Amino acid sequence: MKKAILLAGGAGTRLFPLTKIICKQLLPIYDKPMICYPLATLMLGGLRDILIISTPKDLPMLRDYLADGAQLGISIQYAEQAKPEGIAQAFLIGAKFIGNSGASLILGDNIFYGKLDFYREALALERGACIFAYQVRDPQRYGVVEFGADGKAISVEEKPKQPKSHFAVPGLYVYDEQAVDLTRSLKPSTRKELEITDLNLRYLERGQLHVKLLSRGMAWLDTGTTTTLLEASNYIATIEHRQGLKIACLEEVALRMGFISQADLAKIIDRLPQNEYRDYLRMVCDEGPSSGPEPVG
């Protein structure tokens, strides 16, 4: 079973002054803190051993909110990223945590909504790395993957001025046990960061980079600005109001995945204040672990 890293670092400068008073990943996306969404994605992938990496300032708030994860049937550890020196730096910070296992990395401000079969298939790969490709209007803002005539990836570029395709690489990655050693071989970019794109290129050069296209039925939201934060909240609110089901409800995900029992969930509910969230969990608990549609991230 692969380990999981949730990178919740960064200074949150694009969200200032909101991030002056609270950790970026605890800002609300409609009715839940932002971090619930990437954490739900990891849990729905079946991952239970998770390292959360954040800033020294934000770690106490995240730890206060999620504790050690035992209430969700998972294990959460924490580590500091003193300076934001690149996404790939997460593998150096988490090297001891990862050990000889593979690891999946997700960014704390990325939301995935839809069936996660593509992710589970990637986690089942025994060799190499897997990234994902999502068609966007403005690819120059992201890492961009280019495909050859045979549909295989032939290049990956970080924020290119002239993108070679409209396929962006979302902040969700799956790597085998080579990731830590390959990251150690990277040199900082002109931005003085260890670029995740450079790590992906190492795998591409070895012929070990798999790329899965995300379907049009899959939604990928990046919540790094005030505009995208609002858009994501409106998106989640619209779906939840329409269906009467919650997205990224961690307690529900834990129950449906078999991480906790109905009795465990009942104990959680007893400790909650009287509100709509408690009422929803009571409905989930009464229905049992296998009823209703599969929860989504």
C-alpha cells in the first residue's frame, strides 16, 4: 500500500488578507474547510497512512483540526516545510515517512469531483509514476503535458509561455519507491524551487511516466485565489443542494470505506453540536455503510 502526502504549505499570498488570520487550507469551501477535499480524495483512493506538510505557523491549526486521524480510521502525521521551496521538496521532507514504499502526493488547494476510478487504477501501478491531464482554457498557468501521435506523453513543461497543448497537470500524483532518490538528484529551478515537473521528466526520460486523461465528467478545481475560492464554494453548494448529499464529508467517507464502523460514527455524532452537519451524519449513520451512491471527493 502506498503512503500519501498532503502538501498544505505555501504562504497563501494570493489569498491575503484572508490568510493573515487563518491557515489557507482551513478556509471554507462552502460548508467544509478546504483541506477536507484533498484528504477525502486520498481516503477514497484507499490510502490511510498520511503525512500533512505545512508551514510552522499553520501546522498547529491543522493538527488541532484533524489530530492524528484516529477518529477517521486513518493515521495522520505532520511535518514542517520551513520555506516553500517547491512541490517536489515534499519527498525530501517526507523521506523517512515514505521509507521504501511508493507515495501519492496531493496539493492542499486542489479539489477533484467525480468518480475516482482513474486514481485507484494509478495507485495500483507497481512501477513508475502516474500523472493526470485535464483540458483547460489557460494552460500557461500550470504544468503542461504534450502528447505524441500515438497518444503517449512526449514532454512536460512548467508554466510555459507557449503551451504545446491545453492539457494541464493537476496537483495529484502517484509515484513508486524511486521518487525520493530521484528528487535528491534534482537541481533547483530559476525560481529556486524543486519543481515537480522536473521529477516527472525524470520518469519520462526512463520511459516510466504514465499519463491518464481525466474525462469531461470529472471536475478539477484549484482554489488558490479569491475568485477560484468563491467559484469552488458555489460549485460545491450547487451540487449539494441539488442532491442532498455532501461532498468530501470525511466521516461519511471513513464509514463508506470501512475505516470506521457505524458505532464509531455514532460516537462522533454524539460529540457534535446540534446543526445541519450533525443531522446529515445521523442520516448517513442510520442508512449504514453500503447504502446510497459512492461518496466523491
